[in-house]
Amino acid sequence: MQRLYLDTKKLDASCRASYGLTEEIMMENAAMALETAIRHPYPLSGDRRQPQKILILCGGGNNGADGYTLSRKLRFDYDVSIIQFVAPTSALCKIQAERAEKCGVRFVKREDLSFYDLRFADIIVDCVFGSGFHGEFDEKTRAAIGDMNLCECYKIACDVPSGLREDGTIADGAFVADLTVTMGAFKTCLYSDCAKDIVGTVRCAELGVNRRLYENSNNSNLVKGMLLEESDLLLPHRTVCNVNKGSFGHVAIASGEKQGAAAIAGSAAIRFGAGLVTLVHKHSSKKGLDIFPELMVSSQIPEKANAIAFGMGLGFEESSSQEYFDYILAHANIKCVIDADACYAPGLKSFLEKKEKGVVLTPHPKEFQAILKNCDLGDYSIEECVLNRIELVEKFCRKFPKKTIILKGANSIIAHFDGNKYKMFVNPFGRPCLAKAGSGDVLSGMVAALLAQHRKTIDAAITASLAHSLASAKIKCDFSMTPYDLMQALAEL
């Protein structure tokens, strides 16, 4: 896992104070990281040829100064041009621009940028605004960056792409990067849902000291959350031989109006290690559920079930979810997954207040909107639930301690408050092929399987979310994936 910060200005300052560094030394290291990204092999228009013509877009602040510093490091090895969006304004930017000029770097004003410059560029490096951006672009800047985005070349952003704000929202016409070299530490804005389409691959640069020293230079609690990595995936491998199916738990999946959703969740649970899975269909015909030979079907919740998942296709009648709320409250040792239709249930707030622990909620933004409203946490739009998701998830977790939530999205958030410490994790591995009916049902079944296998709720949520996303990366076609393709891909992890 990697630490995530809302802002790294305090880390920069404490790093300089703690280790005797200067802004200039840190700037030289930032430029060196950008230089490494250019000199090392990288994908360029589908081949591995070395770049020749490089355009560096420079603003007037210290992000622009990074660009000027980079230009003199590349001078003579490449055809380098500085595109000046504005004249240097910060002291360091003025110094670095002067040094670049003395090295013979070509300067071009934004308004003098030619079609030739853009047409034959191999790399464009964005050093215009960085993490200091707020508000909107003026019309000329938006048009110029728009021209850059249309170029079919490799694009690198310094720190964060220009137009990406600290809160993770993006301005109209933001720079679209193939690679973002962020400085010092990873920032939360890089992992908002809307940022995913403009940051490309994200790489963190060290600024003169090891990143651990940099991050530990400030004693204040500046960490906003943790960024999950592939190495954090702990699959439910079976390492003990003297076992039986009961050793791996019994999952009950509530089946309701849309039986297919429950069947998908049940199939995912059995494939993710649960020893037994029963589809519970209480009120109408069970016809059609018998085509899943690996799943049992019952009109009652099995006595030995130790995890229940409900809401997927269950229906919106109040009694549908309330039966499960009541059953789980009467059986304190049962853990549960709440998804889909159950997020709208009027009894949800009361249930969350009474159920001490063992609960995982897996909403998408619309369902999260309903949860917040049902639980008297506010009436937000779906857009607000996406844009302000970090704050709203924390608000929910602090209201309902010991409950775990997976807020699904392009970069899903997993969070939990144990009553003392709040923990938030970001899963950056989501892929667009998951935007399809049934994918969420697979995730709910996977979480339930891990809960049945006695995983803690936060561990089950992290592992299921990571496995769900990483399995989707095994699917070659980005539009044809079915839930059963996704389940099959789990075996390849």
C-alpha cells in the first residue's frame, strides 16, 4: 500500500527543514524524474523508437520552473522547445528560465506556436499549472491545451495534469496525459473517478531523499488514505488439508424479483472459496434456479449459514429487506453484505444502529445517495456523491462505526471506522468492462464468500475489490465481458 495525501506542500516544507534540502535541490530532482521518463523506453505511437522533438509547456510558477529545468537537461540530445503559456513569475521560475535560455533552449510564446511544432512533436510535457490549479481555464489556455490533446504523441504531466483540481474535479479542457510523474508522494486528486481519464499511468518521483524519509518528515497526520497495490491481494488459498466443505463457511444469498442477480452472486461466492452456497427464495416460484447445480436452493435461511448477502434483485417492498434485517439481528454471529435494492430499504438506518459489526455495504453512487438519505446524513445529488465521495464516505463511517463500505466507481473506495481510527483505501485497478449489469453482483458474492471464511470485514472488502478488478484485467475485450467471464478470470489470478 502507498500513502495518499490531499496536499504535499507541508511535506515539501518539512522535508527541507528536516534534511537541509532547498527548493532548488528538490526541483532538480523533479526534473530528473521527468528526464528519466523521457530517456527510458516508453510506448510511442505503437513502436519503440526514440523521441526526437519535445515540447515542454511552461507556466509562470514552480511547476513551470520544473519544465525549464528539464529543458536544459535534454538540450542537445533532443530537439527541445519551451512553450511559454505565461512569462515566469516565481523567483525560481525566473532563475530556471534564464538558465535554460543560456543553454540555448528555444522559447516559443503560446500564441506563436506553429502547426509544425505540434505536427512533429514526439513528446509533450505539461508543466503549466500542476497541483496549484483552481477555477477554470481562460479561453486561450483551454484552446491551446485542447490543441495539445489532439496531438497523436506521448504526453507527460508534471505532478498533476493541468486542469485537475485538488478536490479531484477537472476543468473543461484539462490536459490528458499518458503518464503523470507526481512529485514527492501520491495525491488523492489523482485517484478521483473523473481523473482516471486524464492521468494515465501514475509514477511517483523522489525529490532528493528516499520517499519514506520524505513522508516521515512531518509528524502531523497528513495521510488521507492508502492506495492499494496488486501485492495487497490475499486470495483465499486453502493451505490446510484436513478440512471439509463446512470449514469454508456457508453463504446464503437472498433471491427475489430478479433471480438472475442472486444466482450470479451465488456463483461468485462458490467460485471464491465458500464451502456451501444457498439461494434463499422465500415468496414465489423457485423455478429456474435449479439450473445452477453448484448452488442449493431453499425457502428458508439455512441454520448453519454464517454469511448472508441480500439486496441484489431483491425488490423494493419494505418487507423484502426487513426480513433479513430482523434475521441477522436475531443471529448476532452472522455477517452480511448489503447491496442494491437493500440500500433503499426504510429499515436500513435502524439495522445499522443495532448491528454492532460484521456488515459490508457495496453501493454504486446512486445507491450510496439513497443510503445517505435513508440514514439522515443528507440529501445529495448523484454527482455530489461522486465528486465528494471521500468526505461523504468518511461521514457515513463515523456515523456507523465498525461498518465497512465499498463505494464502487472507476477508482473504488473502501472505508471503515473502528471507533478509534478511520481507514480509507483506494482501489485504482477498475476497468470499463466492469460497467455492466451483473458485475456488482459478482463483487457482493465474493465479499460474502470471504466473510463466510472468517475474514474481517475490511480485509474481505479489500481482497474482494482487488480480485474483482484484477480479474477484469484478464478479459481481453473491453465490451463483451459477462459476469461469468469475470468469475472464470478469478481462477487466473
